Amino acid sequence: MTSCSAPTKPNVKMKTAFVLLAAVVAFVSAHRGNSTPEERACRDVLKPSEDKDAMKANVETCIAEQDGLQAIIDGLKPERDGERPEGGRGPGGGRRPGGGRPGGSRGGRHGGHGGNPIHLLEENGNTEEATALKTCLARLNGHLTSDGSFDVTAFQEELTTNVAGTDQETNVQLGIDNCPTDALTNFDVHEYMKCVMAYCATGAAPTE
């Protein structure tokens, strides 16, 4: 599988959108259902505003530049038009025998992440492809050092800049100071941001 190449000068606004989008995805994943006022405030201050299309294009670029990856992702998406994975709703709206939500997650074995390709790949055991996709996204967004590792310091500095002057600045800084960076080292921005978002909302580490 081939890896994507980086533009010579990553777009700064796109890099910011990458950070913010990861934060919102982490928030939605960690706080389904009712949320506290503090959680909503974190969501609002970190919510991406204008670069969703650019981020989508980045994802599509990385998928297209890795041979066969689109076909793998398409094969993992839940079927539509009346056909659902086992345990979903079949034609006529009835639940298939033995149905339900395996493991309590929405969307059966494909996960409840709205078709997020990285999560689809990871949840179905395609870890090599997921890592390649995350690495490509990090490269396109300027989050790689010269030796190809994730630039943790630059990422944290961007996050600090994004919340400067907001009511959440102190708690987000607590997250930056206390959240383990192992996830970033492994290109898992989503997992790292789950921890930062917990600090943002509560001033403490996540409980799960």
C-alpha cells in the first residue's frame, strides 16, 4: 500500500481545523446522550467552523493515494436500501432474528461513528490500513517531524493557541500538561483529544 506525499507548506487553517475536528469527534464519541453545560461549552469553543470541506478533501486524498483502500472501506460500511448487517433492521422495518446492537454500539460490527473511515478500519481489524491513513493525514496537516514521527509539541501548541483567551483555556492546559502523549505518538489524535476534552469539561482526567 502506498503512502501519500505532503504538500511543501501545509495550510495553517486546515491544520487548525484538523485539531478542532478531532476534538469534536472525541466529544461526540465520549458523551453520547445528555451533556453537561461544561461539556457543551467545550464543544462550542473547539467546534470547527469553516474547514470541514477541506478536511473531507484531505481524507479523500489519503484514501485515494493508498491502493485498494477505498474498496476496503466500502466493504466495511453498513449496507443500505433495506439491507442491514445482521442484527439490524431488514426490509419492512422489522428487526432481524437475534438482532440488537452487538457490544452495545450503534451500527453493529461497523461501529457508530457515522462512517468515520479510521474507526471502521480499526474496529474491523484493519490496523495497518488505519495507521497508514492516520499517518497520511498527519503528514498533510503538517504534524510530522523530519524523521516521520508525530510532532507532539507542535500539535499541543496549536491546541493552546486555539483556546487562548477563552474560559476553557485553563482546563485545556491541564489536559495538555497531564494527558499521556502515547496516543499522539501512535497518530491517534482522536484518543488523545478524548482525554483533553475530559479535562476541558471537568478539570480532571477521564473516568473511563
